[in-house]
Amino acid sequence: MEQIGIVLTGLTAIFLSSQDHREAWRRWACVFAMLGQPFWLYAAYKADQWGIFVMCFVALVGWIRIVNRRVRA
């Protein structure tokens, strides 16, 4: 189940972040990326991949910073 969540949210975030020419749609990339973080965290925890688990939090902080910038703009 977590693999499906990772694929769906990850691919959506990737295509929206740089592939879509509409600014209004690109704004949603960070939302989909953050929605995927629980799936990443669960998969990393289940597989005892502690480096990836920590990296998920770092990525989440990065996405939150992007959201904050876009909300202020």
C-alpha cells in the first residue's frame, strides 16, 4: 500500500513541479510531495532504513519552506 502512495504522490509532485506550464498547477507540487511523506516514513521504518527515515524529515522541511514562500507571495 505504501508503494502505491509513494508512486502516486511522487509522480504527481514531479510532473507538477517542473513539467506543467501552468503556475497555478505547479503550486500543488509541494502539497503532493508532502502528502507522500507518511508513505515514505512508513516504508523506511518498516524496512529499517534509518538513513532514508531521517532524509524524509529533511525533505519534509524543504517542502514546508517552499509552501511558506508561496503562501507569502
